[in-house]
Amino acid sequence: MQFNSRRSRLLAAVTTLAMLGVTPQAYASSAPPTAPAPATGAPRTITLITGDKVTVRMDGDKLGSLVVQSPDGGPARARITTVGTDTFVYPDSAVPYIAADVLDTQLFNITALIAAGYDDARAEQLPLIVTYADGAAATARRAQIAGTAGVRPLTSINGAALAQDRADAGEFWTALTAGQAGTAQARKTDAPAGFANGVAKIWLDAPVKTDMAETTAQIGAPDVWAGGNTGAGVDVAVLDTGIDAEHPDLAGQIAAAASFVPGEDEMADYIGHGTHVASTIAGTGAASGGLEKGVAPGARLDIGKVFSKEGRGQASWVIAGMEWAVRERHAKVVSMSLGTEAPTDGTDPLSKAADALSAETGALFTVSAGNSGPFPTSIGAPGAADAALTVGAVDGSDQLADFSSQGPRLADGGIKPEVTAPGVNVLAARSHLAAGEGPYIAYSGTSMAAPHVAGAAALVAAAHPAWTGQQIKNALVNTVKTTPDYTTYQAGAGRVDVKAAVAAAVVATASAYVGNYPLNHPPAQPPTKTVTWTNESGSDVTLDLALRVPNLPDGLLSLSADRVVVPAHGTAEVTITANLDGIDTKENWAGRLEASSDGGVVTRTVVGIGTTDQPRHLVIKATDRDGTPVTGTLGIYRAGDRSGSYNIYLMGTEPLDLLLPEGTYSVWMWADVQGDHGPGSRGAALLRQDEIDLQANTTVNLDAATAKKITAVTQHETVDVDYRMDFYRSFSETSEVTDSFLIDPSYDSIWAQPSARPKTGDVSLNVRWHKTQPLLKLSGDDRHAEPYQGLWVDPRSAVLPKGKHDMKAVFAGDGADYSKVDAKGRVAVVRRGDDLASQVTAAQAAGAKLLLVVNDQPGRLVDTGATPLPVATLTQDEGEQLIARLAKGEVRLHAESHPTQDYAYDLVQRWDHRLPDQLTYRPGRADLAEVDVRWNYDLGARIDGARIDRIPRTGYTAATYQPVPDQQRRTEYVTASAGGDKVLWQSAWEMLTTNELQYGPTVTYEPGGSTTEKWFGPVRRPRVNSPGSATRQGDSLLAQIHSWGEAGNANTGFWTHGAIGQTTSLYQGDTLLLENPSDFVFAQLKPEALPYTLVTKAEVDAAVDPYSPHTETRWGFTSGTTEESKPLPLIQLDYDVDTDLSGKAARNAKLTVVPIQLEGVSAKIVSAGLEVSYDDGATWQDAKPKHSGEGWKATLHAPRDAQFATLRASAKDADGDTVEQTIVRAFGLK
């Protein structure tokens, strides 16, 4: 995915770096495995580089819910885009910088950030790589940016590694943007955005992972050894997971070692990958009597550790290791069995570093192609670098491994990989700290192929010590054994033959890619590429030349000569020329230029040319309803492009001229248009053209005058608190994008253009509204005056007493000086200033009854927050009209205050295939569910939350939390069905004063039905509401048990921090396997079915909450190995007891215990029990519950002096699984 401003690049940005996928052939656990991050349950907060916070709750391994908040904790304006399996959240403040191509989109890839462990709980700092403008690097390194730490220079890319402190993200972003108005809406200039401090671009410091003695014979190494060449005197650097220096095969082989992992100086290899790679290069075979030697056993090893002992790494660590290897250690060859999972065009930091350091030092970087095969265009970084020798994998029969990544290179069609080497079932040294047994272990992966080539390069370097890395690369590519079953883009020139490479007397340029030239758009001059031959021998050599490029059109490529004489100790050149006239096929052609002498091939050069991307000008104009230009963000998607090549551009006030390849495109724009209440109001409009056949230069007009207002009509009077619009466009089942826009209440309206169904694929628009009863209505002194439409009151603010108020208004300028204004008991009208808190203080001191702030920008002013004085805001239009009236004389304002909201609406409407002329949703009571929502908490506490619908086709929910006024109950009307489908809803509420957060299950509602939802009330106890929270797969058990779910609603809850203590333990029989001081356990179990007990104990400070200060839950179950992930049979206990909003029940109340199984567990509940204590567990009474329906019912018999009821409940299913749960002070008694 790309953001761009004035240019087009259909490229995929750098994502996760990978130790390209090791596949072990044998496994035995020698050390406890590292526990994975919890898959489901506790929310994970990700503080973005902008300071905006994204809170995610996972559903298994997928996003379940997603909440976006601004840096100050209020609602955020952001785009949420899902392309393929990745979901991005783009805060509005970041859009101009991403569009200017100075901010890496991976910084906003929520899916990848979580997978990489970059959420706040696991990474207190966000790792970044910055590159500097020319000449700015030295100055920038001396002046560290506020909010960062841990600067590491990366001079090879004119940059540095920074660690942004999550807690200081706002300070960092402000320093970086130098206080610019950095929102897409605020920026009216077409000049691209840029950073302060000399920063040219910021990248995510991507996490790195590794790629993963017959194979040495396969490439001819023993024949080289027989001639006395073992690579002696050559330094080979290995950048990997460390080294097992105690392994016999590596004793005496290590010349130097350094760790580039912050805070981890030891070189020990806990993963085993680096040891395997190093021994493949230069192992002596000592542990096998010399049998399992590496390719160059005489070479010296420089070990650079760029992965932590958990196998985690970052791009900046790798770059630092690269610089050390070639600058300090002067290594001739650098082995890198690592790379990015996503393809790249070679402009990423890792690839740029490889190119720069190769040119600077003459070293050769041998790099794994990656394990993303068998798909084309799957070469990542740094293998995409021009200078790198990129290596694919073959098996012992020279058959290409299915996992081996393939070319062409992204964007320009360059030829990668250049060679292959053995990479299947490669036997090499096993680190004694890694899994497995014995001194050796077999791995598969391009990680195993690359060190074969690194060792081969060492042998060539030893034979030709004056050669540069590029000359070594030439020899290795020139002398391969061809693999004719595969194309050049699949397997390069062929499989490395080190015997032939060492013996080569004549070498040629390794790769001659002529370039990519759009069809029917030839360059002014025919493109050329020069191939140079170098003769190391003492005799002239005559070479016959032939192009071997399958299916190459006649005349497309020609040679300046068919024969060349290379003089002794000299060079000769031949030019390849492309003639594009008459070529009418879009294709990438690749093959070999073979040079033969005396009937045998002497050199092979990979050659190629492409004609795939025909550029056309697509000019986009966007106008408002009055014809003036509008700004916003533009999305472009081309039919047939794979997920990930979706582009976003920033639309300024001038037409956007894009140069794009020919094809069929969908274009849409989230435009900032005039709202529904005058020039000073704001609306958000979806403007689009679903099908543009770009075969010639084309101009597209996106005209808001054709847009229709999208409205939801409700039975009660409401104000729109927030909206979300979800646009979906597909060209096929594998080519689709969902783009969502979270819209804050500064916008008073939303708009879209009616449209017919597209000829190809489908479209859909899904709209969500959250509406509430207005807290305040305000109108002028004309009895017929309409209430102000641009009025906004923050629910966190103090409010006027309930009822109607008639007040005189006074104008107090900027609100700083009331010496000449009598504001006592009146409405003080002020213009927006820089410091609202000071304005509130001054108005309060002057005795104002209400502060009315007039906005100075388009739209509603909504970011007022909690204030001790009632504060309301007006839009600029309405506010300036009021100020003008006040200048002429007295004005009285009429107010109607509702300090609490009696009702709210959560509405969804979806239009599939086409958008009609009328975009109005008018649900009746029969279409909506009525939900009686009750919050059990002390008044004065602050509650934020939302009921969020699942975005169609994505599997996750998305919204911003909204504050609720100080109240304990509200009726909410909810859409039951949209677009013919049941709407899936999930609610979440957080009590900020106690840091308690509760999530409800995913539910649907019945049209016309009624239900009750309770939050933060009794009976609170451990509750699992997702089967993904407790699973067994293979021999791995994972469970996360949240301790404070509210009874009756299947809510799961926990304290986000403080106040709580929890311990979770796992027993096999009577043997304690592990105990964690948290809600999470992960264990490796024996495969046979055995009895287990899972125990969780939780405590909370009674000063924070009087109920459930202590709970203990014990689950008994039997578990054995499983092929697929299955939920553990943990019986859940729900409780139904009628309590008031203070959490108290009648002394003779009915109490029902409802045992339920998690989804996927089928065993029937056969029995349940209940005991009750009225003295905190000192004595117990059997409640003798009776089975009725789905539960077991009992009646309380509480003594007159009892204050609390303590419960001990149990249940059993037909398979013998059990649960016993004790809840101290489960609820109070009236």
C-alpha cells in the first residue's frame, strides 16, 4: 500500500523482516518455549507515532474490535483500511506526511504491529529508522528529537535508528512536525508536507526474523578443497541469531563477534539458526570426523548478532551489523539469511544499505531470496538490492523448492534471484541451546541456500584475492549449472557450481537488465545495456555470443556483435540494444546471454526487459457543491492488482495529475465539503467513480454537487455524536479493498454520490451513526427562532440544571478580561482562544452561568473536554451572527438542558451493489431493538465506551469511545438488520476512575425486541466469552482468564492497570506445572490424554470496589493432543440475581446459576451446585438449587444483619469436566 501526493508508484512498502522461515526436520524440546502473546481477550493498545491510540481486542489470530482515540483521549478522526489481511489506521494528522512519501505506511499497519510485538504492553518504545536530507545527518544526530532515546547512527543510509518513547509520543510528533497544522483537512496548500530536524523520511524499524554432507558436494566444494583451497584468509561475516562457540565444528573458526541487539551482549545462539548458517559456511566437521564440513572450512567468521535470544530483531540492528562487518571487520563476504516478508523495489533502508556498502567497500552480500514462493514478485529486502547476490533454494536434485521466493522484482521487473543453491534438508551444526538432539540438525529454507553461496564466494575470493565483491558475483553467476525446468525469474541463471567459479579465467557482467519500458511508449533513444568480459588468462579468448531468452519477440533485443575477442589480461564489451518498435505484448522477458568457446559455455549473464506498465495521465478534479475545490484523501485501486498495491493520495486544491499504468481503476475520495448549515459547517462526502478504463489520458471530475445527504431519521430528537462510513470495492474475490472513515462530530453531515452497479465487481456502502439525546438546546430571543444547529456540548463538561433557562448573553471578546462586562448569571460569549482552560477560569470568576465559545474554523468545536463550568460551542457562522447581534443590543438566549441522556441510537444501514438517489434510513420501532443499559457505579465516575458493529467483510469492529454523562441508565435503540443481514454488535465500556474495562460478547438483536444489558455490576467473577481464549493445539495449551466479568451478560472484564492481583496455575493431576502472576498461562503438555486443573485466583482492593474482592475458580478437565486448535472444556458460570444500581439484592431474592460451555464444546451439563455464605465464607448453607430450564434456581435466606452474599457454585458435564467457583461478597444485601 502506498500514500502519494503528486506521483504514482505502485509499490509495496517494507513490512516485517523475516529470518526466512526455517523448517526443522527434527524437534525435541530442550528448553521451555517462549510463550506467545495472548491470542484473545485483553485489549492491546498501540500508541501510534502521532500519539493517537488504537486499542485492539483480538478474536483468535484476527482483529476482533478496534477503537481509535486521539492523543488527548477523545474521539479521533481516522481512516481504517483493510487490504488483504492487513488493517491500517491512518490518523488525520499523519495523512499529509504519508501522502508526501516521508512517512512509512507500516507505522500504521495495526495487523503487522501486533504480530511484531509493537503494542504498548510489549514495547514501551516505538523503534524507528529516520533518513536525513543531504548534509543534515551530522547536525541531526547531535540534536536529538524530543521524545526519543537510543540514537544509533546508520551512516550507510544517511540516517539513524531512534526509539520513540510511547509516553512522549505527542511531544515527539509536535517536535517532528514543528507545530504544523498537519491534518488533511487543515492543510490547504499543495506543497508536500515535510519534517523538522532535517528528517527526510521516517520508517518503522521493522522486526526481523531468520529465513531457514551432501550439499557441499552438490555445488562442487570438495573438488575445490582437493586443490588446496578452503577459503583460508577470507573473512565471512554472518549476521544472524548468534553463535554456539562451544560447538566442535566452530572451535577456532570465529575471528570476531559483536552483538547489535540493545541490552543483549552475549553471543549465545538460543535459536540455532546462526549456528547452522555459520557451520554451513565454515564448519570444520569436527563433530563428525570431518564429514560434515562447511563449504569454506578455512574461512574466518565474523559473527554479528542481529537477533535477540527470542528470535526478534529490527532492521536498524541489521544495518548496524552490515556496517560493522564491512567497515570494521573488512569482511569480503557477508551472509544474510534474513529478509522482509513483503516484496520491495529495492528502495527500502535494508536494500539501500546493501547497495551503498557494496559500492563503498567492495564487499559482496549474499542474501536469501525468501520463503514466500512459489509466487512471483515475492523478493523482499535486502535481496531486492542491485548489488546483492540473491539466492533461491533447490533440493538435492536441483529441483526448485516450493517455498523459494521468485522474481521479477517489484515495480521495475528486475531479475531476482540470480542463482540457487541447496536449501532443502540441509544438515549442519545444531546449537546446544536450541531445540533438537545431537551435534547436527537438518533445516530447510533459503536461509540454508544463502550460506552455501557465501562459502562459495569465500573460495572464489581465496582464489582471486584482488577481485571485488561484484567480480565474485560475476563468477558465481557466470558458471552456474543451469536448471532448464525453471525460468530465470524463478531460479536465476541456475544452481551455483563453485568448482567452475573458482576455475573461471573469463568472467562477465552477472546481470544485464535493460529495463522496463511501457508498451507503445518507447523512450526517445533505444535503451541499451553493456556487458563486459574480463580475461584473467595469458591468452586471447574468442567468444561466440547467443541470447537465450524464451519467447522473446524477434528483434526486441540485439547484440552489437555476435562474437567478441577478449584479450589476455584485458576486457571487451558488447552492447545489448532494445528495439521496442512494433512490440504489442505486455510482458517481462528474462533469460541468459551465453558466451561460448570451443563448443562450451564460458559465461552466462542473466538478461531481461519488460514492457508491462503503460503510463497514462489520470487527472482528478474535486469540487464542492458551490464549485470551489475541496481537499481530502483519494483512494485508487486497479483491477487485477493483488492486495497491497492499493494507493492513497492527498488531494489539494489543485487538480491531481497522476501517471498510472493502463488498466481499469476505481477512484474514491473522502472529501471535506461544506456541511448542512452554512459555509462554516463541515460535511464529509464520499465522492467516487467506480470504473475508469484508463487506456488514454483521462480527466475525472469528482463533483460534490451530485452527492446526496445521508440521513438517519429517528423517533426522538437526536444529535449526531459520531459516524463511520465503510466503502467496499471489489473487482474479483481476490482483488478487493475496504476503506472506513471514522468521522467525529465536528462534521454535521455525511454525503455520498448515488451510483449504478459497476460493470465489473461490486460496491457497497455501510454507514453507522451514534446518536444521543441533546444535552442542551439553545435558541435566540425570537420565539420563532430555530435552535442553533452548530451547538456542541461535551458530555464530560459541567451542565446546566435540568429544565428551561432564559438568560441574557454578553460578548466578552477573547474571554480574558471581564472588567467591562457583567457576566454574572449570564451567557458569556467568547471567541475561541489558545487556552480554553483560562477562558473557563475567567468566566467562572466573573460568575457566568454558561460559557459559549465561538469556533474560528469550519465545523463544530468539539474538543472541549471536562470543564467545571457549563461550556457549549457554536460554529463560526452561527457564532459570528450572534456576536453581530450582541453588538447592536441586548440578546436573550433560551436554553433547555438535559444533564443526562434518556436515550441513544446505534444505527447501521448498508447499500449493496448501487447507491440509490435517496440515502435516507428511516427505521421504525419494529426495526430496532430496545436495550435497557445499566451502569452500576458511583455517580461522579467517568465512563467511556461504545456499542460497535462489525464492519462487513472484515471480521472486526471499529469506532471511537464516547463519554457518557453522569448517569446510571439509558435506553438505547439498535439496528437489528442491515442489507438483509443481522448486524453483529459488541459493546465495551471503561470506567476511567477505576481503570476497569469490560467487553461484551458479539451479539445480534431481534427487530422490535427488548433486552437489558448490565455493566460493572454483580456478580463479577472470571469469565471467558471467546473460545479462542482457552485452547489446545498439538501439545500447546494456552489460556487467558479475565477475572472480572459481570454476571448475566457474558461480559469479560479486567482492570487495565492497578488495584488488582491475579494468579493463574496449571496442574497435571496433583503436580503443579506452572504458576503465573497474571491471567495468562502457556504450556507444552504430554500428547496423551491426562487430567488437568486450571486455577485462577483474583483479588481487588475493596476500597476500589466493595464486591468480589476475592474469587477463586478451579476447572478440572481432560486434554490430549489435537491436530487443530480446539477450545478447552472450561465450564463458565453465569449468575442471574436482581440487584439495584448499588449492587444490592433482596434478602429473599431468587438466584439462578447458569453453567454454559464455550463454543465448540459439546458435552452436556449434567449437574450444578450452589452454597451461600453470609459471613464471608466462615460458614456455608447449601442453597439446594433446582434444575429449571438452562439453569439451577435457588432462593436466598439472608439473616437480618447480613450485608453481603458470598457464593460457592459448581457444575459438571457429561465428559466429567468440572468447575468450582468461590466469590467473596458477590453482591450486597438490602
